[in-house]
Amino acid sequence: MRARLGEQIIAEADQDDLVRIEGNWYFPPKSIADGALSPSATPYTCPWKGDAQYFDVAGRTDLAWSYPTPYATAIERVGTDFSGYVAFDPSVTVES
């Protein structure tokens, strides 16, 4: 699968390596293209996943997010450790 914004490929990985949470595909950290994401200062804490890190993509604010250290209960609920995995706003195309 790949995530792209226009023609820019942001992430690419086998579907088996991704994690699906609440309708979003989360890409493993190693699948993110070098320099594709810039950390954002936007704060957010999910009540069940924990503190999020937002990212800007190609100069567009907050189009990606990750949970660097999700709650242990969230990992248990999802069934796999998704620490650092990255999901994308619907304006980013995720395709197989």
C-alpha cells in the first residue's frame, strides 16, 4: 500500500505490515519516505491511545499523526504495538 499527496509518495509498505485502527491505515515508521514529514506543534491526546504527534506534509499542516508511546491498554486493544506508526488525513490518498 502507499500513501501519496498528489504525485509525492509519503509512505509505502505491504498491507500486512500496516495496522488498521478506527478506519485509518497506520504505516510502520520504516515505510515513511525520508523528509516527507515535519513535526507539528499541534497538541492532541486521544482518551484511549495517548499523546499524539502531528506532522505537516509538503507544507500542509497536520496531515499525518502518530502515537510515539501509546498506552499499554491501547496496544492490547489493537492487538499489536503500533508505536510510531503513522496515519494520514483523508486528503492524503491511501491506495493498494
